[in-house]
Amino acid sequence: MNTDSATIEEVLSDLRTWFTARFDHLRKLSDELIAQLSFDANGAIDLTESTKRRLKASAIKFLADNAVVDGCGLIFAHSALGTANGHLEWWVREEESRFARYSFGVVPGADRYYDYEQHEWFIRAFHDGTAALVGPYIDYLGIEVYVMTLTLPAVVAGKRVGAVGNDIQVEDMERELLPMLLRCPTEAVLVNRHGTVLLGNSARFLPGERVSNDATDFDRLALEPTAGEMELLVFRRQRG
């Protein structure tokens, strides 16, 4: 990344390009995963062993091709499974080129039950039918790292069945986006839809802090394709 100074418009364009690429890659994965799915005679998702093997191949290829992504896969709505138990086909990066399927607690009332249908990233994709970028939050996997989750609706034969998503560790996202912000001629921070700071080029707001909606000394710039999900706050005074 070029560290020379850039205009605010150029920085915003770089950020938009990065986020657009993340969603474009996720849509491609979604198309590949959805193409493997069908319904059984009872109208529930039919997850045969051969189907799972094909899902695994697509997920592993996606992780191998997208080094910034930490995990990816399908998250099914209970209603699409015809059972009270949940189900995820989710693959994670263990090392640089080593991947594994992760098993979640999906039985209600059992130890470490993962009630993923209550998470914002699932609600927005499955119930609202929109693309979502949610976080940062502590990863369920228990490794004490902050992640961002991108999701898209999973639709099979016109029926919404859950979400397709991927996780990106905030540390990895920062490594790619901070050089862009450092080129900005003014102080700037990236915030989520709740006003929580993700990263920035200034110590004025630190990651995890909330920016008040009443603050008026900056401009709010939407980050397509994440409009409403992520904004760039650009302070009007030049950096010293």
C-alpha cells in the first residue's frame, strides 16, 4: 500500500473497493454452496454425506484463496432443517494452509449451546434478507479474538434457508485497512452501525469506543456496499 498522502475521496474509494471485494467473494462462495443444496421429501434441507463433501471442497478453496478470511460456511435456520437442533457447515483456518470443520453446540439446553438465530448477523441475513457486516465481537470459538462477520441470505429454490457467511479477525482487517486510513489528510475512524469504533488513524477515538450521534465535528461517509452497516467518520480539521 502506498503511504503517500491521498484525498479523502481516494481513501474512501479504496475502502469501498476493499469491502466490495469482500462481498463479491462471499457471493461467489454463496453461489457455489447453494448449488449443492436441495430439499428432501419432507421439505427440509437434505444434507447427505456427498453434499457435505462438496460443501467442504468449496469452503476450503474459499479459505485458501482468501487469506484474510478466518472461517466460512453455511448457517441453517432451524425451520429449514425441520428440527429443534441447529446446524452449521462451517470451516476454519487452523494454520496457513490447514483447515478444519468446526463443531458447534447446536442442541438446545446442552453444554455451550450456540443459539445463533439470535445473533444480529443471522437475523439481518435470514429474517431481513439483506447483506450484513456485524462486529466487532468476541469469537464464539473461544480464542479471545475480535471478529467481524459478513453474511448474505442463503436461498434455495426461492426459499430462504439461512445465511452464508465468513469471519474476518479484526487484527487482519486492521492490517489491510489501516494503511489506507494513514493516507487520509484528516483524522478518520471506521465505525459500525452502532457507532463503535473499529479502527482509525487517530488516538482521539480508540477501537471499541462509542462515537456519540451528537458529535458534529466530522462528516459521516457511507461505505457501499455496507451503507448502514459501516461508516467512515472524517474530521473536518486537517491532521497536524
